[in-house]
Amino acid sequence: MNRTLPVIMLAALLPATAVADTGITLGARYGTSDINGSLRQSSTSSADDLDINDDLGYRDASPENFYLQLEHPLPLLPNARLNRSGMDESASGQLTRTVDFAGSTFTLGETVGSTVDVTQTDIILYYSIFDTVANIDVGVNAKHLDSSASLTGSLAGNETASISGWVPMLYAGVGVDLPLTGLSIGADGSYTGYQGSRLYDLNLRASYTTDWHIGADLGYRRMKLNLDDFDDSYSDIEFDGPYAGVFVTF
């Protein structure tokens, strides 16, 4: 891993002088995402890339997201956000070439069914370095990937591959509250790049909070998982699309 990344991450966790808002927020979001890219397992040859759309037949996905956020007035301790996202999709397609997947050979023209299960857990620690009508957050994100892909070919039979591991990422967020309206707009994201892999998770949103501390939001999320020998995976997958959510604050 790039040696400068831990240094930057530690710097991002230095205490800030601004005092953040306090409260606990629980929320859930549901959306639809276009999905594209390629999937490869246990092979270093790009000739074994499985195209998500052309070979496997995927067009979109239906991700779900649940989160718990804690903000407090203690300047020496970071705020925290626990975020869990998942999607479990299946499709069928016909291979445009012969490929090796996790040690099994699937041949040109073979009909394959597949399931893809992508689960991400984010543990985000951050400081609000500026928090008035506008706010700026900086911190780190420990993202855990836990995913699996299963292929069933009309000739090759069934093969399943899975990946699991932690990824350290930098985190930043900005937001603006519109006074006396309950409305706010914001954006946040996490990013990392090391050893040939590159991952990012970006989110744009508009939110409305009622006087009863219940709210709703609309947004757009874009994710990229470009994995270079991450737990023997060489996948390059992108998800992007709109979502709607509800939340409650205490």
C-alpha cells in the first residue's frame, strides 16, 4: 500500500476546533442503479474478463442502504457513522467468448446464469471542521467488502467465488442548510487508490427534516470497485443511480 495513505488518514483525524451539532440519526435508503463493467476471478489475463452486460445479462440493480450516525459536542473525539449497503442480483446471458472463472472454463456461446451479491460496511470517523449554516467534514472510512459471484453454465456447471477484506479510505463531506425551511443539500464521498486498485463511493443528496425530527431525502449515488488482485479478484464494476430515503433524528 502507498505509505503516504496512513499518514494522510491520521492527519485527517486530528481534532478540529469547531463544535459539531449533536444527535443520533437512523436512516434507510432504497434506489435503482445502472450496473456495468467486468468481472474476473483467479486469472491474471484480461481475456478472462466477463462483461457484466454483454456476457452476464445485467442491466440494473436495486441497492439498499441503512445507516446510523452519531454527532456529539466533544471536540477531541470524532463523530461516527456506520453504513451498510447491499445488493443481491441475478441474471442470465450468453458468453461472447471462452473464459476461465475461478478455475472453471466456460465456453463461447454457453448460456450462463449468475448471481452477484455485493455487501459493503463502512465505519466512518470524521470531524466537522466547519459547522454553521454550511458544514465541512473530513475523516477516514474503513470499508469492508464482502461479496460473492456464482456462475452456472449449461456445459461447465456451477462455480462460486467470493471476496472479503478491509479497505482504508479517505472521507470528506460538505453540506448547506437552508434556514427556516428544513431543507438542506449536501455531498459526501470516500476514495482510495493503492497497488493498482481504485475505489470510490460518492453521494449527492437533498433532504427535508420536519419539526417532528422525521425526514426524507432524494439523492444520487455512484460507486466504483476497481480491484487488482484483491482477494484474487480483478473486477472493475460501476454502480450509479438515484435513491430515496427516510430518517429520524434524536
